[in-house]
Amino acid sequence: MRSTWMACRSAAAELLASALLGCLASGCAEPNPSFEQLRTEGLRLMIAGRYAGARGLFVEAYKQRPEDAYNLHDLGDCCVFFARDQFEQMNVPAAHRELDKAVEYYSRSINSYPGFEPALIGKNHALELKGESEKALALAEWARKYVGPSARQQIFLAREFEQRGDVDSAELRYRQGVAMEQDSALANAELGKFYCRQNLPDRGRPYLERAYALDPHTPGVASMVRPGGDAR
């Protein structure tokens, strides 16, 4: 029953995001999405890999709150994803332009929220990519494997939202971490632990088992996948 409900919620989110994008593109006045609505649907699109649509919604959110650190961070993430596409097409100048935009967004995020670790990680990564790209492009798989925001950034954000009691935003961030790095034991473990803390152990168990299969030494995971284990 719960899986069916989640599937319906996911489908409804996709429809809402598409409706928002269509309305914004056509210039219609209704509906008038709030900053929070634009951000939530943008994150859902990012999880689905629809980065162009996500960036469109984050840009609209930016118009409402231009100095929001979280939205600036996510705009930086989108630019890095677009840089990856350009690297894969061997268009280094276009990729560097996207990385320049990413650095600018991450820098503004840090200015709005001094010490904001996800933005610090993203900025450092974008700068590294600019410096390493020329020689790294000799490897065909480099862009696919190494260019893109990290799961670690999303886990930092997820933990912060969870501590505030914003469970929906935390879930989106944990899920985004897994979507970005499906073979990350840490990302899978963190999402599994989150569901267990929300009293949803059946949803958390597959991620915990995946984390254990990837790395049985992931802290705490071995005990959690055993009968009676506690992920709290």
C-alpha cells in the first residue's frame, strides 16, 4: 500500500513540476508558485535527472529570493551537471563557462551562509574540474564518473533539514545523494538510516542491504541488517 502511495506521489510531483514549467514558459499568471514550491519541485526534477527543468524552477525561485543560500547552491549544482554534458561532447570551453557559473553561485551561497559546507565542497570541486579537465579528457569515461556534485554535499544538507524537523526536504536530499552516486555505500546507508529513524524500516532495509553489499565495513550497517538491528 505504501509503495503504491509513494508511486502516486512521485507521479503527481512530476505532473506538478511539468505544469509549473509550462505555466512559467507561457507567462501565465496562475498558478503563482511560491518559493518553497518552486524549490521542492526543482529538487524532484534533479532526482529524476531533468536538470534543465530543475534549473528553470531554481531560476524562478532566485527571482523571489536572490540571496537564498540553498537555492544558490542548487543552481551551482545544475551548472556542474551541464558542464559534465559539455565535457562528454568534448566542448571544453562551454564546460568551463558552466563551471565559472557554478563557482559564482557557490561563492554567493557561501557569502549568504558563511561556512556553508556543501557550497564549499561544490566550489572546490568545480575549481578542481577546471584545472584537471584538459588531461582528464583523454579518458572517455572521466566526465561521466567524476564530473558532478557529490553525494556528500547532499548528505550534509539532508542532515541539516532533518535536524530542523523538515522531513520532506531531508528525504529529497538523501534520495538525491543516492541518485548521484548509486554505488556509494555511504549514500545508501544514510538514506536507509533516515527511513529507520522515521519508523519506516521496510523502506530503509533495501538501502542498508545495498550499503552492506557495497562495503560491509560501512559504520553501523552490519548490525542494522541483522534481525533486530536498530538504525537509530
